[in-house]
Amino acid sequence: MEHTHEHTHTHSHDGVEHTHTHTHPHDHEGHEHTHDHVHGAAAGEEKTTAVLRYMLDHNVHHCAELKELAQGLSGEAQHQLLHAVEAFDEANGHLAKAIEAMQK
């Protein structure tokens, strides 16, 4: 089941406040495991897709945890942690696109 997540955060640079909104698609199928026996290249691609789905789901949860931790911080520490959240979101978007491309 594919869906999107959006988050917004605000931070400032040199006293000027900026708000960033990011949206990325992903699904939560990474925890479903099949026991089909596929041979050859298809087996390798199936395993790769499963690993990518797991990693995407895992990263989404870490991203949410980092965002929550950032709410308890201030100043440069919060600013940097929110940039880490942005990086996770960007990486998650790329992972989702890679999974999608493998499904075609």
C-alpha cells in the first residue's frame, strides 16, 4: 500500500526563519515475507526489493524518531537534527523510487 508522508519544519539562518515542507512516497510492505522459491536473476531482484522495502520502512521510523527528538532541542543542535531529518526524507524518496522502478 503506497502512500506519502509530509513534514514541515522551521529553522533560521542568520536570524531569518525558513520553513521547509517535504513529501515522499513509500509503502509499508517491507515486513511481508514470502516463501516462494524463485530461481536465477528474479530471485536476486526479489531479495533486493525486499531488503530495500525493509530499509525504507526502517528509515521512515528513524526519521520520525529524529524529528521527535529535535522537538526537545533548540539552537544549532535542533537545526542540525532537522537537517538530518531532511536527508533521511530525501534518501527515503530515492529508495521508494528505486523500489518502484524495480516493480516495472
